[in-house]
Amino acid sequence: MTGAWARATACALVIFAGNARAHERVVFPSLDPPSGPPVMLVGHWFAAAPAADGAPAGAIALFHGCSGAYDRQGALDRRMRDYTAWLHERGWHVLIVDSFGPRSEREICTQRVGHRRITMTHRRRDALATLDWLAQRPDVNARRIGLLGWSNGGSTVLAATNVRHPDVAASIARPAFAVAFYPGCEAELARGYEPDAPLLLLIGEADDWTPPAPCHRLADAGGPDVELEEYPHAYHGFDSTAPVRVRRDVPNGARPGQGVHVGGDADALARSRQRLESFLARY
């Protein structure tokens, strides 16, 4: 663990502690290959309020995008904080999973996809380890565990629910549902997508970082277990209030080397929250 990462996670605990009922930093092993020691993942666990009947609550694991789990000040990313509070209001436990800090990376947005040291294999195995960890908790209803991710974290959700991956097919712990905001869909589309849980895809029509067309084809391939909603004129990161800007430091995207648009869209934000709420209400 690097000193900077340790300070960042400690800072995150302090800044966000007052915004949730209970915040605990947890550590658990990823499902890395058996040839070496597993990476010890860091999670930020926010427990739901106890139910009146004492029944264990459902849990949702959140997977960050290529920018990582923290902002520049070392606090948990605002999107993570907002969704945690929103999910808490609806009675869910929340676990934010940091895949980058334990591997000494802060972000991978500025790295070309083929040159990234943290790959989708790492992230898929992190998600499978997360399912195992949640399913073993006595305060979690193991039949109500969900995965939710954004961008690279959304791609993580797709990979972790695709039974074409042998480790996914062999996993004992299975999600009840999955949600992916504006993921890159090309890799799982090329592999062939066979979901092991109902999936909700939420994408922007104008996204030039993770283009929507492959996600449409993936939804068609996934059959009735995959629902897709697309928002007109919305760019990558539409579920925020940040102004749209061009990130020219991103080498990937629909037009490599020309940058990508990122920013919020008020209509897409409101509609995606409504769709997410109706989807979660089934579980």
C-alpha cells in the first residue's frame, strides 16, 4: 500500500462519515490467479438501517469508472457519495469497491486500452470476489445482491455477469441483478454475451467515449434479460450536474486522439434515476 493511497482512503472515511448511517473500511482478497498472492481490495461499506422485522437487507456493490473511486482531494467521488445516499434512502446496503488503489493506480482514463496495467480481467475478478464477500455477510440477504457500475465499472459489470467467462460460470455467488451506466460493450459483445442476471443498460445517444451502437447489439444478443434505455443528445457521464466538456487527455473513444465529451444532462439524469428506481423495485 502506498502512503498516498493510505492517506486518500483515510481522508475519504473522514469526509463521508457524516453522510451515511455507518461507514466501515473493509479489506478482502480479489480472485487473482493462484500463481501469486491475491490483491487485497479495499471496500467502503455503508450499512443500511436495520429493518423493522430484523430481516437482512439487500446490498449493491458500486464499481467506479476509469477515474477511480476518489476525487482530487482524496474524498470518495461525488457520484459514489450521491448514489450511496440515494440507495440508502431505499433501504440498501452499499459497498464501494476500489480496484485501483490496491494496485497503486489512481486512474486509467489517460492510458490506452491495450497498455493498461489494470485489465478487465482484474476488475471482473474483483467483482466476483465482491459477490462472495457480500453473500457471506449475515446482515446481507444473499438473494438480493446487485452490481452497479459506470463506464469502465459498467464494463466490469458486463464481464462479471457473462457466463461465457469460465470464472463467472463457476462462481457460486450470483447477483440478483446488474446495472451498467454507459459501459464499453465491445469486448463482451465480441465474446458473446450470456447474462446470468437481469441487466439494465443506461446509455447516452451522443456518447463518443463508449459509443452506444455496440451496447444496442449486446442488448439484442442478451435477449429478454437485458433492458436498454438510451437518452437523446446525452454524453458520457450524463448522470451528473457537471457541465459538458471535452477531455483531450483521453486517447481512447470513438475518435482516438480527438478527445471525448463528458458531462451531465438534466433530462437524462432525471430519467435514468426514475428508470433505476423502477428497476430496483423488482428486487
